Amino acid sequence: MFMGEYNHNIDEKGRLIVPAKFRDNLGSTFVVTRGLDTCLFVYPMSEWKKLEDKLKSLPFTKKDARAFTRFFFSGATESEIDKQGRVNISAPLRNYGKLDKECVVIGVSNRIEIWSKNIWEPYFEESGESFADIAENMIDFDM
């Protein structure tokens, strides 16, 4: 399970430090792809395979299913961590996530998300203000 929030800078070559607590769970290779809300999703291969199977089962006759599958898979890259604990993020993915310097790397259960700090902070603030309402609408059990 991935959890926590970490701040790191991405360098001019697109390399970003992966928090040490996340490295073991990612494995030797993992997938980085476009996420929702202008962030990147990072999946260990085992989780990527599960997601791939779910997406393959979507009806290709449905326009939304085709669009989402194209969006998700076309941005996906198989990646690995270098000896300094960094992942190299491709230019198209950096552009999509608007990653230019300061980044926030968060654990979200079965995946990691990489955010531009400039996007994460207002998103977090806005979501935080309505967290109780979101929880009430989404969760059917006591926390």
C-alpha cells in the first residue's frame, strides 16, 4: 500500500526522486501514465495488469470506453528507478502534468500520484474544504 505525501524537485532532464518508502512496493519496473486531474499515475506491474484487464473488458463499441482507453494507454511508459532513486519522466508526461520544478508525490493505496506543486496545493485546499461532504456521500461505513 502506498500512503503519504512527499515534496521533491524534478530536474531539467525529467528525473524525479521516488520516495524511499515507495521504492520496494514499486518493484524493478512499473508504469507511469497520464492520470486524472492533471497528475500522473504510477502503478506497480501487478496493479497495472489488473487495471489493464479491466480496461480490456470495456466494450470497444462505446465511444467513451475507446476514448478513455486511448488516453490511458497512449501515455503509458514502462519505467524503472535509477541508482540514485529517481525515475525519468518523459517529456509528454511532464507536459501533461505541468511538471516543471516543484512536485508532490503522494501515495494513494494501490498507486502513486505525481503532481505539480502549483496544481496540488489549490486542489488539496479546495478538496479539504469539502472533505466531510465528500466522505458523507462516498463512504457507507464509520471511519
